[in-house]
Amino acid sequence: MIRSLSAEKKQARFLKGDRLVANSVAGRGRVTQSSGLHAPQMGNSIERPPNAFLLQTPSKWDTHPLKTPQTILWFTLAQTAKLNQKGRWERTIINTRTDLGDCTDAEWQVRVDLAAAHRLAVHYGYHEGIDNHFTALVPGHVDRFLLAPFGLHWSEIRARDFLVVDFSGNVLSGVGPVEDTAFYIHAPVHAARPDIACVMHTHMPYATALSMLEVPELLMASQNAIGFAGLVAHCDYLGFALDSGEGRRMATALGDKPVLLLRNHGVVVTGTSVADAFNALYFFERAAMAQILAQSSRQKLRLVPEPALSLTIEQYKTSAKVEGLARTDLHFAALKRMLDRSGSDYGQ
Ligand SMILES: [Zn+2]
């Protein structure tokens, strides 16, 4: 079933026939009965509220007297959780892999990696709670991508949770809200760059601090920074990305580079795989951190002189593999093992 991205339809699409289907994600806190709506009941589906049909079309939802923050919250939580016998919201499991329809082995692997990337972003402090976004093309397609439903904390995102969203904003599979800026940034970038498989947007601290400088450039003053020589594009800040024009502007600014530094905002880092993108995200933040720390000393930075600079740039190009294995893959595999040792459920 194809569903629209619009905010109204995001609410309306929670309704499937006469029953409200609970999602697989975690809820927090309680929902009080209000506005005549029934609180969610036990089980994976919830009886349709008496007036729910009024919420099934955007126009009706727009004018409906029950459209309050409380009822929107009710529908959101009803969609994402169930109430257990103790009256507390708990995680449910519905979108197991067997429920993901035509999910291929390749798509499942990307889902696992993308979920791991979210968890790792939490580990390293790159995330902002439920905000910022990582997306990956669905393998075998160049017109749709995986995106976590908005509202999940990055520490709880699992492989099964991702939505499949196309470049028109239709949710092709999965249940949950599509955050507007996620769609408006990532869809144009994926559309403009079919050569990249993964797009990561964060406000991670040191890269964002770099973006705030009058001259927001990664200086060729450290080995990690040289790894990004000639690979970073820039674009000015014009406010929230709330239309596709802003995303297209970012995609144009990115051009054929892998990294876009968004002035006064953060970064967009891309890669040919989730592992490739996360590796770049990790080392870009490391390079930015070293620069910001060095600049904090108020001493003049010493740039790497020639010919060492040119030599190092070339060495980066020829040292991407170790005994035939990509450094990026080895790095990401090691990071996933770190998650595995902690008992993380990202791969579920
Ligand atoms: Zn942002």
C-alpha cells in the first residue's frame, strides 16, 4: 500500500480498516483517555475509535475538533506501542523479518548496518535524540531509501524498524511518521547521486563547531584532515529544510563530493555503503575535533607543508585496502562487534 507523506495522511494512515494496527517500536510514558477516544488495548491491534472515520482524509482531519496535541499523541502512541497489563508502554515485536515481505538478504544486511550506524552515533555522541537522519538506498533500487520512523531514539532503532520511502514521499513499507526535513534533505541527495548508497546528516559537535566558523574549512593541519582534501563541499544556511528546493540546493552544492559542510548547521556525509559513510562520518568528526581543539589553544596552526601534503593525499588513495580488505569494512565490522559485545539488539 502506498501512502502519502503529508502530515495529515501520516495521521490518517494509522487507520487500517476498522482496526488501528500497533507498530513495533517502543513507547514511553502513559496515555490518558481524553476527547472520548479509547486508550489502546492489549494486543497488536486496537479497535477503531467511533469517530475515527473522520480522520481518514486530510480535509476531515484538518477540521476535526479532536485534532489536538493530545489526540495526535494518542494516535502516535497507539500506532507505536501497546499497553501491557501493568499499564506501561512496552516494546512489541511485529515487524519481524518475516513480516517485511519481499525484503531480500541484501536489504536485510543494509537494514542491520543502518541500525548499527544509529547505535554507534549514540555511542560516539553524534546524535541528537530522535533528530538528525541516516538513510540508505534499498539494494536493487535507485528510487527508494530506508529511513527510521520519526520518534524513535537512536539507541533503540533496529533493523526491522525502517520505513521504505520513495522520492515522492510515499511510504512503501513500514509504519511510522516520516520527519519532514529527513525527506526534504535526503530524497534530493539520493536522487542526484545514485552512485552513493548512504546519506548521513548529523549535528555532531565538532563538525558543527567547524561549520560555525567564519571560514569553516578543515585545515590541512592533521593527517585525518588530509584524508578529506578536496572532498568537502560547503553551502550556506537558509533555515530548516522544509521543502524539496532546499534539499536540491544541498544536492547541487554537494556536487560529486562525499561531504557537505552545512554552514551554521552540521554535515551531510555520504558513502558507497553504510560502512563507507559511517567511516567518513567518524573520521570527519575526529579531524574537526582535533582542529577545534588546536584552535582553542589560540596558537597559530602549522599546516602540513609540501611535498608531504601531496604525498599524503596520494597515500590515502592507495591505502584504502589492507590485504584486499577495505579499511572501511574492517572498521565498521569492528564497531558492530563492539555493539554485539554490549548485547545490543540493533540487528533484530
Ligand atoms: Zn539538521
